[in-house]
Amino acid sequence: MDHAPHPRSHWLHEALALEQPPDPVPLERHERADVCIVGGGYTGLWTAIELKTREPALDVVLIERDLCGSGASGRNAGYLLSWWAKFLSLRKICGEAEALRIARASDAVVDEIAGFCATEGIDADLREDGWLWAAANAAQRGAWQETVEAIGAHGLAPIVEWPAARAAGRCGAPGLAGGAFERHAARVQPALLARGLRRVALERGVRIHERTPLVEVKAGVPAIVETPRGRIRAERVILAMNAWAVRWAGIRKAVMVVSGDMIVTPPVPERLEAMGWRDALTVSDGRTLLEYYRTTRDGRVAFGKGGMSGTFTYGGKVGAEVEGRSDFAEPLLAALHRTLPALAGVPAERSWRGPVDRSKDGLPFFGTLGRSPNVFFGVGFSGNGIGPCRLAGRILGSLALETKDEWSTCPLVRAPTRDFPPEPFRLLGSRLIRRALLAKDRADDEGRRPSFVTRLAVSLAPAGLSPFDGPVAQPAATPEATTER
Ligand SMILES: Cc1cc2nc3c(=O)[nH]c(=O)nc-3n(C[C@H](O)[C@H](O)[C@H](O)COP(=O)(O)OP(=O)(O)OC[C@H]3O[C@@H](n4cnc5c(N)ncnc54)[C@H](O)[C@@H]3O)c2cc1C
């Protein structure tokens, strides 16, 4: 397989080439700030913009270990989705009324981000052609039913069922057995969005130090953020570090980190035309190790696999397992050819992977770190963060500004619970569960009923679109994680 030599994702490569960014400015002295944000992905950048929008005089500094957008935000599949598909999980955590409010807010975010990009001149290739929750086989058909009905009880129909022929015809995937379509969903070039947010944050007066890794946060008021060549004394610190936040054991117990893996083909616009796939529809199927595919502006197909299909990290270290090229490029290409047979013979031009911070219930959680009331975090987006990170900016903004509102008090502000075992049991368990997930997907493809043991093991996996099994984490008055390493 032909891999381009650059280790970064196709998207970040493209974004950096387009924007000709100013050189990164690493921190090389001691600074002070009202708020120091750690992490330059969507969560950190939206929070920075939110804070400056609400309080323009606030002194906000953001540090990023590499470049803004070099984490998951610049490597993801670019599906800008609401939380309607996760309504059952939201309801379990938040209750009916709050789930409805938050799902509606997540839906509004799609237009909000589109409007923000238009106003701020961010060309993130945002196109709102909807999202198809596809059934790749008969067993997956109707996976959306309970969700659609639960939302329908409120007189709403954001997701509508499609017959197999319509689903298959819309994206040239003849094997699809059905689907459910959410019209209000968009595709973005993820790194262009991240880099655009970085520019807007700078324009609003946020100081950004790239190539500046956090070494340690020293508790206190102010807290001290140590980096290799400088330190920031900040009244409040916001950890927007995605998977890398598992360095803190109190967060690690509630988050499992696995790579999400992607490939992209060379431009094949004439093949897409022949398949009848002429738009920016995004598709993901109902596998437990889900597969997703979408087109790009220049007529490529990006194809990825999520769930627990990637490489697992071990303990509190997140490193090479989620960086560079994917270990699964060959099987990904085989899956692309199986799903989209009209692309037979088309190679993968590039592969990459990125970290996914999976929580048990598939939704993020927010709180304060240990006994430090002025150090906040938000983590656990579980592969669905482009839209939700905009809401995270509101939640973290309200927490950091101590504003008592519907965001600082929402049930997603909750204490992390021990959802995953410590190592080595976590890694062993993850591998066993992955084997079961593979067995289930294979059985579904072959029209067999998976064995009892397989079904049991599958029920232990973190939630995807279907609701999770097990107890619900309770919102806490002072949600906190421990600082132990
Ligand atoms: C392959 C893949 C496909 C995905 N597809 C989708 C999708 O289609 N739709 C969707 O909604 N979501 C998707 N996601 C998830 C989505 O990308 C994330 O939920 C979202 O980007 C999280 O944003 P974030 O800012 O929290 O994390 P990140 O973007 O990862 O930002 C965290 C930042 O912290 C920085 N950092 C880490 N350690 C340190 C340190 N010590 N000091 C300073 N900085 C540090 C990192 O470099 C990184 O830039 C996908 C994820 C992956 C990996």
C-alpha cells in the first residue's frame, strides 16, 4: 500500500499547507493569567473563545504540546453531529427534560458552528447534507428504533427511517439493509476548523503557546502550570487534553483510550459520480466496531473504523499507539472495497490514527481535579466531539467563571466513576471484549445469532449509539477526580 511519508493526518497536512500559519510561539518565560487552558483542540479553543466572548478583559492563555489541531481535532472524520442519536444515553444520565434540552442544544450547535465559520471566515468545507445511520446487514436494521420513538414521544423527528434502496443508492453502498437519516448534520474538514478556531482565539486576545507541553499542575491559588521552559501562574486552569488526561488516575478510571483509525483514497470524483454519491453525506453503520465513510471536497473517500477496533493504550500513557500511520490500513481498505464495491482497485493514499477518549456511557463528563477547586477538566467525548466540544466550551466557561447556569449545573458535570479496571486487567479485558465484538459483527454479517458468551461480553463494552448497560454516574455537588498518578 502506498503511504505518503508525512506522519500527520491528511487533514492537518492540508490545513497547514493552506493557511501558512505564523510560527508557533513556545513559552520561554514566566507568565501570569486569569485562566490557563491546557490543550489546543476544539475543547480548549472553544472554551478560550467562550471565555473571551463573555469577559473580554479576562487574561486567557492556552498551551498546546504540539500544534493546535494536532490532537483528535485535526484527525477526526469530520462528522458534525448532534446528540440525538445518543438520546437514550443522555436520558439515562440526565432525565427526560434535561436530555431533551441538551439534545436540542447539541442540534443547534450544527447551525451555530456553520454561522460561526461564515462570520469568522473559516473555510472548513462545512456542508450540511446529513448523516446516515446505516444498517450494514439485516441484524443492524432497526437499531435506531427505540431512539426514534423516544424522541418521537416529544413530537420531534430529527432522525427518520429510510428503506434499504434509498440508503444504498444515496452513497453507492449496495449491501446496506436500511438506514435512518438525520438531515441536520454536516461534514467539516476537521483540521481547518481547528486551525480556524485558533486564529479566532488569537484575534480575541487569547495568548497561545504551541510546542509547549504541560509538565505538571501544582495545586494552589494561583495554580502553577509547569512547562519545560516556562511557567504560568493562573487563577484557574482548564485541562482540555482529551485522552492525554488519563495521566490522572481519577480520570483514567472512567476513560478508556483506543485509537480511531482512518484511510483516505486519492481523488476519484468520476467514480463517485458513477456511484451516484454526489454530496457530503456522512455515513456510519451499526457495527459494534463501527465503520464510517464520507467524501471530501476534492472527491476522495475517507473511511474509518471506530469503537474498540483500534490500538489500546496502556495505563496513564498515551503515546505512539495513537500517532502516525494506522496499523489497520490494509483491513480498512478491504472494508472500504467490501462496502463500496464500485471503488474496487482504488488504493489508500494515506492512513492515520488518533486518540479516542471513551467513557462507559459514550458521553463526556466535567468537573474539578482532585481537591483543586480551580482546576477543571472535560473529557470522554467517545468519538463524538466536533459539535459537543462547542457545548463543552460553555460548560467549562461557566465552571471557570463560577457562573451558576444551566451549563455549570447540568448533569454532565459529574464525578468520574470506576468504570474500567486498572491495568493489566483493563488491557486484557479490552482485548477479550474486542474479540467478542468482532465475533458479533461477523455473526451479524453471516445472518447468525451470536453465542450467549459473545452477547454477554458485548454488553460490557462502552456504549456507542445504543444506550449503555449498568449504573448511572450521579451528578455530584462538587465533582472531582483524584490527582494521584
Ligand atoms: C479517528 C477519529 C475520528 C473521529 N471522528 C469524529 C467525527 O467524525 N465526529 C466527531 O464529532 N468526533 C469525532 N472524533 C472525536 C473528536 O475528534 C474529539 O472528540 C474531539 O476532537 C476532542 O477535542 P478535544 O479538544 O477534547 O481533544 P484534542 O483535539 O485531542 O485536543 C487535546 C489537545 O491536548 C494536547 N495535549 C495533550 N497533552 C498535552 C500536554 N501535556 N500539554 C499541552 N497540551 C497537551 C494535544 O496535543 C491535543 O492537541 C474522532 C476522533 C478520532 C481520533
